[in-house]
Amino acid sequence: MKKNYLLGIDVGTTMMKCVIFDFEGNEIAKSNHESLIIHPKPGWAEQNMIDVWRAVTLSVKEAIVNAGIKSEEIKGISLCAQGAGTWLINEKGKPVRNAVSWLDGRAGYIIDKWQRNGTINKLVESCGLVYYSGSGPGIIFPWFIENDPKVLEDSKTVFWPKDWVRYCLTGEIMTDETDPSMGMLDPKTRKYSNTVLEVTGTKDFKRLLPAIKNSYEIGGKITKSAAEITGLKEGTPVAVGAWDCSSTALGLGCADANEAFSIIGTAGIHMLVTDKPTIDKAYSLSCHTVPHQYLVHSMAMTATNNLDWFAKEFCLEEAREAAKRKTNKYKIIDEKVSKVAIGANGVFYLPFLQGERAPFVEPRARGEFLGLGDWSTKEDLLRAVFEGVALSTLHNYKAIEKAGNFEKVRLGGGGAKSDIWAQIISDCTGKIMEVTSGSEYGARGAAINAALMLGIYNNHKEAVNNMVKIKKTYVPNLKNTEIYKEIFDIYVKLVGSHMALWSEMNQLVVEKLRTPIDIKGK
């Protein structure tokens, strides 16, 4: 008996993932292929749009083979993708140039100018986003206007990443609400903001902005040419899709107001669903893929890569032990951390290896261990890293709680795979942590939108109830939560006391120590 499936395509920053789900949300098979970031100049970050499409086509074909199904059994498709940046096509539907990635920093000098003249504050008040150099057409268009205006003159449409891939699949031009809500929409009307266009000086190029549809509406059908290159069946419907963070929220089951999620991955992504488009400088606001809902977000620059760094530099012993026991070194680390008491025997860790963007902005912030004694052990430092990320998580929760209270959090990312880390985060924040089955949350959210497009479920909540399943729950130990409140008070004071110091340290390193010291004396 044939079974029907859904395909979720996740266009990541470098990895293009394709995941096949059944109608109950079970992951059947997946595949991924890479498309690298290009750096034409220091601080620039671009992507070859054709190469992104190539990686997607390879992933689609491979996922179908891995699933052992026929393409006609895939009844619906949708997408999610990295947000921001600027992806331009011309009248012939071809890329005008490489896409400018959300990681791009070429417009940093414009951001600096806007911070000085108050433009940034006007933009926050208009769209809810604290602009950064790669945040989309609102900042990248001004750079082109000043430095290469012909690029915009030669363009027909600006896409967000998922829109480019969907265009390659269907030939249709459009976007959804979630992507442009990161800097280009009035969140109250969910339409393009004339104020943003006026303030950024881009109103003459409003013609490039694509029409907006709902994420779960049909955004076209697989064309003959796309079918030939991907192995998909011609005519298969494709939903419009969403920004990956919004899709991830949906894929974790967050569809109603006051539902929250955290991804403890390379970055610490913390978001709360709200039905009130209230703008506050403490957080950023965007449209959710769910109708009439919004996302409040506060995203730390780093999370699990604090542990990755420490493990790479100092955990050779654990790697050897893992090899002997035929397990993962992180399992060994978890065992050791679980034996260290709360508070890491007085050691604190500030998890700012790449500066910080939320809940405070300080690119010069750095990671630090404090409270070391000659009795401190490597296990104490590991526990401090786990706790430092948990304290950063709590710090970000304080920001998004200004928009609403929540008691439970859907937890994902590498940190969610560690029982001890998930429990520490639960104890530290005082929140119940729920881990769901599967691992590809963004692609699952895309599959949910595809299911809604097909009418399999009546609404997002019904779809979530059927396609998202809780695998494990962590309940906070309230005695530990009380202790963590005191630890958190010290953590916040440490952050505050280091602001001026980080600036001085950066000035010393950049201005005085630019020439490496020749330790051999030659």
C-alpha cells in the first residue's frame, strides 16, 4: 500500500537540507549538500545563487533515494531558509550578481552613521528590528545606491533565500510575511512599511519587493525543468514557505501566544510567540508563520560552540576515553559534569567567544573564566561552561519576558541532546524544558506548512498536535533554581563590570599588539 509524504527544504547558510516526512510528522529520510560562503573582500559574505540551487537539487534527489519512495508519493513541498541578505534577479530570471548574505558586513559604516543620527531608532520604532549590516534590502540597498547603483537598476526582483529556491522550483515570484518582517514590514499591518522605505532612502526601489502571501498558501507547482533536474514530479504543489527561525518555532510546536522555544546550537536562539505586535528596544519583533501571531526574539551570539572550543583545546583525554568505549566524547564530558556540584566550585564562565548581540550588544565582549583557585579542576571548568550558557539563556529570557510570561520551553539544538545540560538550563531558568522527537525542526515546520496547503489539517495548532511529539521533559529542581538566582545576580554584575574593560582590551589588542611577538627572539 502506498503512503503519502511531504518534503521540507531547509536552505541554510551553508548547508542545504531536504527532509521527507510522513503526514504524522515522522522523519523518513534526509540529505544535505553544502554551498560555501564567498568572501570577495574582508568583511564581505556572498553566495553563488546557482550553486545554492545546485546543492538543493542534489539534496532533493538523494533524499528521495534514501527514503526509497517514488517522487509521485510526495504530495506537497515547502521551504524555510536563512533570512535577511539580498538575492536579486533580472528580467530574464537570472541572478544579477552573487547574493549578499546576512553575514555580510560591507554596510557596517552605514549602520554606524545611522546609529549616530538616530535612524536606527526610527527603524526600530517602524519595523521592530534592530538593524545590522546584513539585515536585508533596507540596509544593503543603500550600500548599492552609494557604491554600485547599476545592480539595482538591472534588477527586477529582490528575493529572500527561500524565495529564490522556490522560484527555481516553480517559476513564481513572491515572498511570505516572515522574511520581510525582519526589517521591511510594519508589523501591525504586515505590509511593506513606507516609513522604512523613506527612512532608508530606498523608496525608489519599492518596485523590486515581491508580493506577499501566507507561508502556507500555494506558491506554485514544480515545473517540467525543475522536475527533470530534481527528480520531483511535475505539478507537485509548493507552499510559499517561511524564514527558518519562524519555521523552527512551528516545527517545535510553538503556534500559540506565550509558547517559547530555545535552540542551544552554535548560537543561542530564544523566541516567544505573542499575539501583540508590541515594539520594545529590549528585543526584536517579527511576524510568525502562524496567522495573527508574532515572534519576539533575543539571540545570543554563541552557545554550544563554547563547549566545542573547550573540548577541542582541552579534552584530548575524554576523546581517547570515548574511542576506547566506542562512544562520543561529549557523553564522557556529560558524565564528568554531572558529578560537579551546582556553581562549579566557585568558577564562573562568561560565554562570549565571538562578542555578544543579545540581550546586550557588545562585539568586543570575550569569553572568560573567573573564580579560579589552585583547587579548580578541568571538570569544574566544564561545569562552568555549561552553566555560563544557561545563565546567558536566562539573561535572554529576561528580555523576551517583557512581551509575555511563559513556564515551558521547547528545547532544541545540540544542547538538547545532553541530559545534564538540559537539566542545568531548566534549573537555572526555572522553566520546564520539553525536547521533541526528530532533529530537523525548520524542515518540519516547512512540512507542516505544506500539510496546511494540502488541507490535511485545518489550522496550525491541529497540525502541530499531530506532527510534533514530545520525547523528553526536564522539570526544574526549585532548590537549585534559588541558588542559580544568586549566581545569576553575580553573572549580571560581572557582565556590567566588564563593559569598559572589554573596550580597553580590544584597543590594546588591535592598536598595540598588531605585530605578533617573536618569541624566538629572531
